[in-house]
Amino acid sequence: MSMPGLSVICIGSGTTDQREGDRLRRWLQGQTCAPLLAGFVWDRDARKASPLDNPDDAWDAPDVPALLAKLPGEYLCIAGEDLFQQNETYLEENLIALKTGVLAFTVNIRGDAEWAVQKIRNSQFPGSLTLPLLRQVVRKECVGNDLCLDLSGWLGARKGAATLAGRIIRHLTNQTDPPESVPFESGLACQDAQILVEGTSIHFRTRGAGEWQSTFGKVHPIETMLPEAARDSGLPVAIMIHTYLAVGGAERIHLNIMRQLSGKIRFVVLGIEPLDPALGTTADEFRQLTPFVYTLPDFLHPSMNLSFLCGLIDRFQPAALYIANGANFVYDFLPELKHRYPGLRMSNQVYDHRIGWINRYNPSIVASLDAHIAVNRSICQAYMEKGAPAEQVFLIENGIIPQEFDAAPYDRQTVASVKEQLGLPLDKRIVTFAARFHEQKRPLDFVDLAEKCSSDPSLVFLMVGDGPLAEAVGRRIAEKGLRNICRRPFYQPMRDIFAVTDVYVLPSSFEGMPMVLIEAQVMGKPVVVTDVGNNREVIDFTGGGVVISQVGDIDALMAGLQRMLLHPPDPHALRQIILSRYDIAMVAEQYRRVLLGLQRPGKQNA
């Protein structure tokens, strides 16, 4: 696509132009839609504007209309310090939202900043006199003479009737905009316009004209809007699909795999479904490893998911598509994807052999996949019972980065410092639960365990995390009057948590292979876990804990806890045992070979 779709303007004067122009040039080159962008400098004092790449091609620009007259493309945004802090997919996501919805503008917020949404409901938009069109990308004809949003022409063309005009793009990140951190001092040039915000859709109408309507508006295929074929990095490309990029074991293992395979595979990462903010996010960590991280609900209507995925396949020509943690959308369209891209190797992983994504398996799904990855033998067996050929089933257990989880740096003084930071008593033994507060992890069982042990003054029970059961956990603690439980939100780095832990407890109702099982043990900490997933197989191999046969058996959890407190394994020996089998370097190489179809013929897979 030779014609830029978006002009990015750096406003300055004198020497500021050159300095900021160079900075803008570098930032634009890093954007994932760089071929669709064009940068310009507008020297308001000199009343001139010029392209970044050709300063001699300047034109007279005494005012905004003169500036806009020679800008290419349909859309405009203003460069500034805030823009330079945005991630690499920022402008691509804006362009896709604008083009697919035929919108007048987009407004961008970071994270779950509800205060900013409320500002928009009150017809306040980000920006000020010195920061015009902040966090906005706007159709050129909707830019007013004072560089603010002007929908007069937009509404006039629609006779003032209610219309979908804009979208709020919520960029998934841990760096949520703090209250009032962004100025919302820009209003609308069209004073008689009324606004209605539904979810992320922004509707407008002329005051008193027509009824409000909940509409998605027109839809255009994305394949024709994405940048041209990505520059060849010399590496095979793998598109990795997650349900969402939460703080969880599935995300951590794939982050570690990506780190290990840096320089061997170029990853494109998708999160498909909306994420509950209480679950936290690893999106920022994924962005540190690849610029191509797309959390689709941020900027895309669900009906466009397939179009977007096909656009990525056409653009990157990947060697592999890997469903790392399933989503209904991708299973719905797997047969169509296989028909459209018969040469694309597609691999899948599910997290349990009884519930969840394994139940999406049917003959057409099996026929569409080239590899089925499992973290335990029960899942391998379930794949084959669903019709997957044995030669396409691969057992790959989870792994850890040895340097990331190492108890050696944690001397007595360091442990004491971490305990103080967490508000833990220095003279108590710590029993830890660190996981999502979800029915799967059974956090209420941990609370009941703490109640059973409440007569032992030497123990404190640490709960780290958040999730759907957070309120229920709080109520149970309050109802029981428990004073031996310390709660903390999601915490990084997790090695700090393990360093202060004496015994780690995970009473899950189901698992594939929980990462914390090997992370705790590689730091020399014993575990008490339920007999789900491959927990028993791991503990039989390591000798580093106790496996409880019956989920929900609090007495057995207590007995296992007491056993590990009285007779903990040797921490140094336990670390060496873990590393002999679960080093991430070995695990990542297995993934590379399976994803790219490089496994040896005749090798026993599962």
C-alpha cells in the first residue's frame, strides 16, 4: 500500500523541529504499521510545514486548514511526549478500528481507566491548548481550526441523526492511567452535539434529533487494510494464540519459551477474549519480547477476529500457528483456516483431559491440526481418544529458567527484608497460596486450612493473587475471624514469594502442569498439592512434597502440611533434581521442533 493512511504531526518551532522530528522518525519506524505512516513537522512560528523525510518540500501553513490541505491519507494525530510512550502496535490498532468501523475518531486510554471513560461521557476529550488531540486519531475532515475534534460536518452529512462516530481503545497494560494523569480539557467544536457511550462505542447526534441506536456500523475486511508483507527477519514466524494475556502459568511458560527461542523464531502474539482486570496481565512482558502483540478486544469488534487473523497470516506468511491456550473463536474457524491455508502447520495445547478445551475436539478439529501438545500423559490419552493420531501427539512438560528461580541470593537478611515489604512477621513460618482466586485453584480450601491451623502460633498463611473469588475469600476470613492470614495482590517477582515460603500449598480441582509446582521446588521449597494433572508424577520424581488424593480434603491438606514442616526435603538436592528434567532450554527446543514440524520420524512422542 503506497499511500500513507495516517499523518503524524510534530508541532514545534526553530531548533525544536529538528530534534523532535528526529525522535518522531525513530518512533514511527518502530510502529508495526510503519508503511502506512507519514511524519511531518509544522513550524507554527515560520508558518511552514514539511515532510520529515524531505524538509525541502515545505509548504505554506499559516493555519490548520492550510496544514491539512497537503497532508496525505485520511487520518491525523499529533506527536508529543505521550505518543512516544505508546507501544509498537498503537497506531496500527487505531487505524484498524477507524477503517473497519468507518469512524470519525478514536480515543486511547491505558488499562482500566474508568475515570477517563467518565470524562468522555461528559463530552470531555483528552488534550489541551498546548497538547491538542492528545490520545486521539482523527479523520482529517473532523479536525477543527483550533486542532480539536469537530463533528459538525460528520453530523451534517448524516442530517444530525444518531450515529456511531468513535471508539475508545483500551490498551491492555499494567501501566493504567492514574486518575487525572491525562488532561481532558478539549471539548467539541459542534456545541449542539450530544454523546452516548456504550461500552467502547461513542455515538453522537445533533441535540434532539432521532433516537439513540446501538449499532456497530459498517464493517470492512481487515485483510486489505493491514500493512504490506512484513520485512523478512530471516526467521520462521509463529502466530501464538491465547485466550487472554492474564497473570497465569500458561502465560509464564510461553513467555519463557519465547525468551529461549529468541533468534530462532519470530513470534506474533494474540489475545482473543476480554480480560477481567482483577486477573492482572502479562501483555507488557510479551511486548518486551516481540512488538507484534495484539489484544483484540482492545480495538476490534469480535466479528472481525477471523478477518484480522487471516490478514496476519497473509502479512507474515507464518510457518506455524500455535493455539497456546484455546479460544472458542479459533476452534470455530479452524476447518476454514485449514482450507484457506493448507500449508500452514497448526498446533494446539489444552490444559486438562476432562474439562475445558478438550471438549471442543471433534473430527473436523482433529483433521485441521497437525500437532497436539500436552503437559501430562492424561491429556495425551484424551487427545488420542478424541481421534488424534498417536504420531501427532507430543508430551512436553513445563520448564523453568534456572536463573529466574534461585534461592542462592536470598540470605537471611534479604529474606527478612522481603518479609517486611510484604508485612509478614519475621519469626513465623510462612505457608503460601499464590494463584488466581478462581474455583479451579480452590482458595477457600486454603482459608479452611488456615482455620484448622489457627491454634499454631508459629504459622502465618500468605495468600497472593486476585480474581473472581476475592470477595468470597475476604468474607470467609472475616466470618471465621482469622488473624493468621495475610493477603497481598499479584506480586512480582514470584521468586520473592517462594523465598519467604516454608511450604507452598495448591489445592486445585484440576490442572495440566502448574508452573508453581516446579518453581517452588527449584527454590528448594516443599509443596502440598492435590492429585490432579501430573502433580503426582512430578512429586514421585522429585520427592519434594505431598500429594493429597481427594480434592477438598482439608484434614489431608493439614496432615501433608505438618509432614513437610517437620521433614522438609534437602533444598539443594531438590533443585538439582528439578533442573535435570525441567530446564526451560530443553523444553523450548522441544516446542521449536514440534511447532515447526522438525521432530524426528518414528520418535516416541507420548
